[in-house]
Amino acid sequence: MTKYIAPKNIVVYADDDPDDIELVEEAFRQFANNVEVVTFPDGSQAVSYLKNLSEEDPLPCLVIFDINMPVLNGKEALVRLRQIEKYEEVPVVLFTTSSMPIDKNFAQHYGAGFVTKPLGFEQMEIITREFINHCAEEIQKQIRR
Amino acid sequence: MMRLNAFQQLQECQQVALLYQQGVYIGKRKLGSTVIVLYQLEGFYAEVFYRTYRREIMWIDCFSETAKLDPYLAGIDVEHLVL
């Protein structure tokens, strides 16, 4: 008998701060059976990766961009991603140290979520749930099962 | 507007909530295994000392003296600003 193993849901995360990358990877570790986090140190590399995914590759269930990154910041990366037809509807979250309304409005304008980086453990738990809530409903069920 | 002495009177969880909602992130530095994150509130600064980054807070130090910003300023690359 051949056992079917469902492919993991891909979360793409770009951040130049290795501590924050570690934090998000750790946050998703509880869903490791269903989620794989693919990380990049800047927006440019993340957008290149996403652009070059073939038609056969599944689209990521969530893309997370830090705002302040070298080469291509999170806002620029979001704009570039939305210009690619297949990413018009893919859930994106700007994950940032900022809590400024101007950044929130920017995210909203481009159909993205906006999450301020946490200060403490309790907030990180909430934020992980928030990340997953941005995924499509079907994916949310798969991740949480 | 929250003043420094009023902030100091708050419980740590209240300080954390306020920094999360209103703090402006300035920078991060490391002191041995301790990670320290600096936020600005109106008229003063707060440093969050972490045992585990963004997870386990050791304490929060708040101050208004700009001399304490030096360790963060030293880490900013201003080369691209020089003509």
C-alpha cells in the first residue's frame, strides 16, 4: 500500500535579523508536520525565489516580509509581489518593529496584513495564531490538524 | 502623554503593552548573551533586556539621557550619508 503524504504548506519569510528568523521558525515549529518555513535575508531574494517557482510548485500559503531590510525592503517587496499575477491574492503579512499608522495603511492598500513584532512570549503566541489566520481557511485547517 | 516617572510606576506587563502599542523601535544590541532592544516613547527611552530574545524579559530600564544611546549610534552605518 502506498501511503500518501500531503506536501507541506510553505511559509516564506524574509528578514535580515537572524534573531527574528529564529523566533518565527520556532513559532512555527509546533506545526512542523504541516508547515515548512523558507527564509531569506532580504526582500530581493525572497521575491526572486517566488518569481521563479514553476507552475508545478505549490504557491506559499503565507509570505511574511520584515519592513526594514537591505537591498529590497518589505514594502517594495510587497509591491513587486502584487505586480505578479499569481501573487495578487496570496496572503502577505508585513512583520515589523513599526506600529505606525502609515505602515499599517500601506499594508492595507496592498491587501496585506500588518503585525508588529512582539516584545514578549505571550505576544508571540498570539502573533503565530494571527499569521495562520491570514492563510486561506482550508490551509488553516490543515495547519492546525 | 506618558511621562518617564509615570512609566516607571507601571507593572512590567503594562510597560510591555505600552511599548508594543506606542514604542518606536530604535535598535538592538548584544551584551554577552543578553539581547537589549531600545524603544522610544514620547520624551524618554526604554531598553528591554532579554534573557531569551523577544521571549523572556529580564528587566526594562527607562531613561531620558541621550548619552545612553551611544552604543546604538555606534552600530549605525552612516557611510552612505556622507557626501
